[in-house]
Amino acid sequence: MMKKEEKYKTVLETIELLIKDEDDVISVMSTIACELYHAFEHFNWVGFYRLVDEKILKVGPYQGKHGCLSIPIDQGVCDKCARKNRVQIENDVRQIPYHMACSGETNSEIVIPARDKKGKVKAVLDIDSTEINSLDEIDENQLKIICEKIYPDKQ
Ligand code: SME
């Protein structure tokens, strides 16, 4: 079986190739969601929430069953990631009182900020996993690299 690092390497290469000449953020997000979702069997939801203003996150391109359309301020792991501008890894979501459950199949979750050039959070990449304790520093580091590709020199 291919190791996690190797899978991420392949995913990253594919994403880079596909978005090489693309500067539309939605197209880039859609491609990233698609590639990640299909690369890892335990990922049951991969997608983006965008900060449409300071009080609300709205769903963006995603793969998986339907996700919450909006996440209000102070609710959910995604909002925490956006407000703190910091990766959130929850390896047992049932232990997290503020976790917003979109699917009963989800057991762990990672959320990564997608920042513009100035470091401001514009969106978050949210990944749900069916497996408990399935997310770690490898996911964090690789997904950060992928998220840096979304707003390379745009505002
Ligand atoms: N679990 C997220 C909500 C979004 S769904 O997982 C797709 C959260 O707690 O912010």
C-alpha cells in the first residue's frame, strides 16, 4: 500500500499540473477538493468554507455528501480555524463540544487556513475522515502546501 507521504506527493504533483495556468480561485478550489477526496479512502468530505464577512463562513467547492451551507461565528471547528488563523486537528470529533456534525460517518477532522499573500484568512479547507485518529502532522504539512497554492498573488 502506498504510504501517506507518497500519496500526498502524487496529489500535489497532479494539482500543480492541473492548476498551472489557472487563476480562478473557485476552479482551483474545485480541483483541490476533487483530487484530495479521491486520493484518500478515509476522506468522506473535502471542501472549502469561505469567509464572506467577519461573521459567517459559506460553503465553497466540495466533494462528499452535502455539507452545512453556512457556519456562523463561534460555531464549529472551521470557524475556530478561521478566527485563530491556525490549523485545527480533531482526531475524535465526538469529544469536541463545538464540532458541527454534518455527517454521522465523520470521526476526525482537519481544517487548514487558506491565506492571501498578506497572511489574511480568506477561506478554510475542511477535511472529514471516517477514521478516528487518522490525521497528523503529515496531513497538516502537506495540506498547508496545497492551501498556499490557492491565493498565490491575489487578494
Ligand atoms: N464539521 C465542521 C462543519 C462542516 S462539515 O464538516 C462539512 C465544523 O465543525 O466546523
